[in-house]
Amino acid sequence: MSRITPLPLSSLPESLAIALQRGLDSGMLSSSVPVLVWAHRPALAEAWLAVLELFYSQSLLSERLRELVRLKIASVTTCKACQLARKSDDVNDLDIACLASDSDHFTQQEQAALQFAELFAGDYMTVGDVHFEALARFFSPAQITELNMYCALMLAGGRMTYVQQAYEE
């Protein structure tokens, strides 16, 4: 049960209700519960959803890579909602079972991103030049910047959802 009472959908401002529905329809959101908690601060909830939507609509990173990174971070944050959600058909059960950043199951590009995401979420003080050099072999500076920002949003969202217990039982 959520530690902060989710607001009823009927009490949301129309613009937030529309953004929530758009997120659910697109698969960007797997549950309305976190947004119904964030709705206590509707302008901030809308801003969060707008940033998230940009990652899904204008990303320089592939859908598969974003989903692998999201699931890797979810494994670190232990957010149940994040771990159970599936946001891309480009990632299958075998991918999830092999989510180790050194698995030959993944391309070298995916391995570099997964290793970075794992460290970003769990041991960020060890991220160094060697990791950015590994990323630079496969990604442009704009893509590396986006990967950093996406990791930050997924980490924050997962931790916030977990702490608030803002997910369906």
C-alpha cells in the first residue's frame, strides 16, 4: 500500500489526466499509481512525465537499449514495479535472465551501457574515465549525455516509487 495516498483519477487536472493516459497508452507507464501519488504536486508530475516522454519520443538511444538500462537499474533499486514492468517488445525473457553487463548475450555497445548503468545506480563513485572511454567507442557525446540523463531519471523514479511504495500490490 502506498505510503502517500494516491489521489483519485477524477481529481486530477485535465492536463495531468491526459498526460497520464498518454503514458499508459504508449507503454511508457505501466501503472498509474506513482502518478496518482505525484498528483499531489500536479505541475511537477506533469513536468516529470514530459521529460520521460521525451526519452520515449525523441531518444537518440534505441528502445531496446533504454529498456535494458531501465531493467538493470531496477535490479539495483529493487523497485518491484520497475522490475515487473515491460516497456519494450525488443527485450525478451532471455535478455532479462542474462542481464549481466559482461554477458556475451549482449552486443559490446549494450555491455558498455549496462556496465555504466549498474555503476551509476549502485557504485557511482567508481565511474571514471575508463567508463566514458568505453561508452565513447559506441556512442556520440549526445548519446552519452542522454544515457547519463536517462540513468538519472530511472534511478530517481525507481527509488522514489520504492520509498513511497507507490505501486500496485
